[in-house]
Amino acid sequence: MLQPRNESSCRAELPGTNGSVSGGPGPEAVVVPVVFGLIFVVGMVGNSLVMVVVGRVRSSSGARALSPTNIFIMNLSVADLLFLLFCVPLHATIYSLPEWVFGAFLCRFGHFFSTVSMLVSIFTLVAMSVDRYIAVVRSKSSACVRSRRNALTGLCVIWTLSLLLSVPVAQHQVLVSHPRAPNSTFCWENWSGSPRLAYKVSVLLLGFVVPLLLICCCYTRVLCHLHKKMKNMSKRSERSKRKTAQTILLVVTAFTICWMPHHIIAMWVELGTFPLNDASFAFRIVSHCLSYGNSCVNPVLYAFLSENFRNACRQVFARHLLYPPPSKGKVVRFRMDNFSTTHSTTNI
């Protein structure tokens, strides 16, 4: 059986349960930190590259002003980067160290900020899906709605709401000891009863169920709209639209797969009796890795699967890489607009 470990966690916390039950250090003490290390490296490189390309690529007029879509892309990368910086290194020690060694401040701040970045990332994904819906389905009125000012206002709302929703996490995260390890210190969530249950259910609804429904609704409308347009398209445009549809389905699937196990376990703990055995511990580890992996998946889904993003990378890093820059007269217009049928410019 597995040894009791530090019960602190960032995104996938199970207050009131033990990650393991008895015995010496298990394989998770090595495997989990290695997996988290890979997630950290891949996520840092991917999100940093997205930020560099979005920040430095120029429009056809030579300006660097960010489009509304790029503002959301940048915010998503910032949220994922901050999560990787503040949460992953701390969480990597949970399965390898026997207790919490970072003190009371990081106990509170680490959990608080990881919850903030989690919510910011999720809310930004919702904002991006709404942005895509307006740009594709409501294209006639998109010029008025999809402005940089409105996008920045949306970011202010996203961060404010995320900060407010995360306050209870900081209030109830404390250092405690455990009956099975009286000489060790653990970072634990110290509250119970109806207030805790209400908060957990609120996080489930606002941080998963409602966002997933909104994302599915927006992208379903987008897919239906693209399907109708395909009837009168050229084969080249049709291939572009089909690729866009595949990317949309991947976005929704990745969002669901990465976050559903986390919320299943959280509700299992609150509404039932979570078993303390090797199988449940393994399930918990998998849920941690999946939720963390979402910070690596986002750059791939929103950037690297796009040929236009690769063209933008060539424009930005032409002097540093061995790729030639885009052909003369063809300006990369980095807008992340996968749904445009224009081929004279590269719309990501």
C-alpha cells in the first residue's frame, strides 16, 4: 500500500482524504514529479512561444496592435503560464515529500492563485468560444461587438470574478498535522458543513458545467453555420472549414477529458465516501495530470495545429531559424481566425 503523503494539492484537491494509506514510498514518488516536470517544460515553452508570436507579429499595416481574439489568446497563455509557475513546482513535491515544507504563506497563496489561474483559463476559453460564435455566425455585427475595448473589459471581468471566487480557498487553507503522521505538517483545507459543500458545488457549476455548456452551444452553432456554407465552397475552402471543425471538436473534447475526472472526484468526496486504496489513489493522480495537462494542450489546440500559426512563427523567428520568411508581398496577419475563407493572408 502507499504511504501517507502531503495532502496539499493545487487544482485537484481532496480535503479530508489521504492520498495513500500505508507502507513505504510508492512509484508515484518518482513517476508523478517526472510527469509534472514534462508538463511544466512543455507548457512553459508552448505558452511562451504563443505569447512571443502574438506579441511580436505585425499586421498588414505594420502595427503590433492585438486583435480581440489575440487578446484572449494572450490572456489564456498568461493564465496557463502563471499556473505552471506557481502550482506545478509545489504540487510536484506532494507525492515525493512526506510533508509540506513551504510554510503557511505558500500554503494559502499557492492554493489561492492556482484556483484563480484555473478559473481565468476556463473563463477565457468560454470568452474565446463566444468570440468565435460572433465572428462566424454573427459576422455582420461582429465589427461593433468584437473590439479591443470590449475584449479588455471582458478580461477585467474574468480576472475579477476569478479572484472573488477564489477567496474562500485562501481563507480555509491552513497547516495541520495528521493522526497518522503527528510530527509532520500538511497544507489542508480546514472547513466543513454546508458552506463548504455550497462552495464546491458553485465551483463545479461555474468552473465546469456552465462553461462546458456555453462552449458546446457556441461551437455547435459555429459547426452548423460552417456546414451550411460548405455547399457553395471550393474544395480548398471546404478542406479549410473541415479542418476548423475538427479543431473545434478537439477543443471541446480536450476540455471535457482534462477537467471531468477532477470534478468527479471532488463531488465524490463531498457527496459520498471516497475509498482510500491504491486504485482510488491512482485515479486521483490521473485526474491531477489531466487537469495540469490542460495548460499544455491549449497552445497546441489554439496555435500549433494551425498552419497559419506556423507561418507567423516563421515571420517572427525568420532570422533565428533556418526557415525562409514568408514570400514578399504576403504579410502574415496573426488573428487566430481559423474560420476565415481568405487565403491571401494567414488567419490563425
